[in-house]
Amino acid sequence: MSPEHHDAEVLIRTLREQGQRVTTGRRAIAEVVATNPDLSAEEIVGFVQRDHPEVHPSTVYRTLETLEEAGLVRHVHLGHGPARWQLADDPSHRLVCEGCGAVQLVPRVRFDDVRGQVEAEFGFAIAFGHFAMTGRCAACR
């Protein structure tokens, strides 16, 4: 079983454990989110409807909200434009170039020192997951 399929099964199992119904649509949405990080809700609708045209876009939006409320996925803002969806335990932060739009994945552990310093000095716990960090890549500087 691939790690991505495993991630989708974790989403499905957790929904069941929380008393949620697991429909064909919800299963398809879980598979798309688990195998395609950083898609917009509209892109997820497209992927899901390719194999399951009967799944209404509102089902995708509601399911994403349900998965987020369950702590399984989160939406991230990668600059201007629509929010992107990813697994809540995604081990990376995103660096987004304001010039060309390139997205660079950076392991979360790289920010542990910064998180610790800000918390120690200001008593503030940074939640890096909701927003990407923007700047300029080497090619655009």
C-alpha cells in the first residue's frame, strides 16, 4: 500500500471513528487530498468529478470543512489566489516566490529554532501552517 493511499485510509478511518458517514464522494475526496497536496478546492472538484461526475462541488467543499474540523487537513494560503489544501501532518512549510510563483518545500524542523526563540522572547506560539512564507527566489532577486 503506497503512503498516499495509507494517508487516505487514515482520513477515512478517522471520519468513521468520529461517527461520520463515509460515502463514495468522501472517499474520492480523501484520495485526491492525500495524493495531491496544495490543490485548490476547485481543482479537487475537477479531480473528483473526473472519476465520479455525480459528486456535487458542494459535497467537496463540505467534506473539506469536515476534514479540517476533524484536524485531518488544513488550508494554506500560498500568496494571492485560492486557499490550497493539504494533510494536516504535512511535514513541510512552503516558501513562495512573489516574482515567479515557484513553491519550495522546506522541512518544518528548519523552523523549530525560530519558533522556540519567538515563543521564549514574546510568549507567542507561531502557527506556521496556515500561511506560506513569501519572498523572492534566487532567480528573481
